[in-house]
Amino acid sequence: MNRTKAAGVPFRPARVQRTFEEVVKQVRGQLARGELAPGERLPPERTLAARLNVSRSALREGLRTLEMAGIVELRKGRAGGAFITRGNQQVVSESMADLLRLGNVSWSDLTEARILIEAIIVRAACERATQEDYDALEDNIRQARRLFDEGQLMKKTEVLIEFHNILARATGNPVLAMITSTLTEMLRYFTRRLGSETTKAVFRSRRRFMTAFVARDAHAAADEMERNLKKVHRLYLKLARAGGVRPNATGRV
């Protein structure tokens, strides 16, 4: 941008940072510099307020903000206080769920993201999965089939969704596991609104997937996963239209 154009930009006066925001900024800064570590207890309220030169009410507001962000845990009692957490991926999941409720993410958006990310996860898990991972996936399929046979379709769907979290953990990569957990929480939001599909096709797909997965045939396993995700996508679109349900606030699917 040249100087002439910049002169016409409607800049507004900078807002003075609120006191509690300085508390948040300093704690985050110390984390970034390695001066605070997970599990560490912050100084007592009176001491910390004095060090930061803020009121105790501003300090409490800052700590509550950090707690909502999943950075600090506030414990009560004699052994209580403010402790640095080890991270809380639920905070990320809840933020993404808010995007769904506000209508910024559609069912089609979610399916596309899952197809792209699960392809990476399947390939990594094929290389790294252990017998324990295979057993956990097989147990998940058996549990889902039992629930299906008992007519507990929504519980069956919840278990089938968990299959993807187990698979992501088999990669040994916590970032992939966190991303998958966020996506599956979003998926749960949609399925609770739309209901459960009632076909046995998913179990046949799971069996084909496991055959390829245990053989460490990443290409075949990824292809089967993609086919299943696309089929589930079509089934839920059909459920939405049949029930007159709009998957999100904007009506986008």
C-alpha cells in the first residue's frame, strides 16, 4: 500500500489494554519463554497481584480467562491455587462446536476435512500401529455391532465415531489425535441433530478396512476409509432432507 492510499484508511484510536489482559499476556509470555511449566503452581493471589502491580479483582479476571482458555486450572481448598495445565484439547473442540452452532461450518465442510486428514492418519497409523491398536479397533467394531443388533442405534453411532479417535492415537502423534478429537466432536454435533443411519454397510466397510490396515496396505486402507466417509456423507444428507433438518444455522449442508 502506498502512502497516498494509506492516508485514507479510517484508523481508530488505539484502545488501552484492560488490566486483566496484561495478566493473561504475561502468563502466556512466561509459558512461551519456558519460565512456567505444566503442573507448576502460580504464586498466591496476594503475592502475584503485587508482582504484576494489578488489583486482586483484575488478577482473578485474568486467571478466569486463562482457565477458560485451558491454560490454568483453578483449584479450591487448602492445597488449591492456580496451576498451569498440561493442555486441554476440549477447549479447541468447544470452539469448533461454536462455529457449527453459529453456522460457519457445514456438513460438507466437515466431510471434506475428514477425508483429507484421515488419509494422512491412515497412512501414518499403517506404519506405526501395534497389536494393542489392532485389538482396540477390533473391540470397537464388536461393541458397535452388538449395539446395532440390540437396536441401540445412537449408542452404536457414538462407538463408531470413537473408532476414528482410536485410529488417530495409533499414529503416536498427539497433534493428529487432537485434530481428530475436534473433528469427531463436530461429527457428534451433526449426528445428534440428524439421528443414526440404520444400515449394516458400515460393518462391511470396517472389515475391509481392517483387512488392509493389518496388512499395512496404506493405499487400500485409505481408499476404503474415503469411500466410507463419502457414503456416510450421502446417508446423512438424505436423513437431513427427509427430516427437514438444517444441519447448521445457515441451512448449508
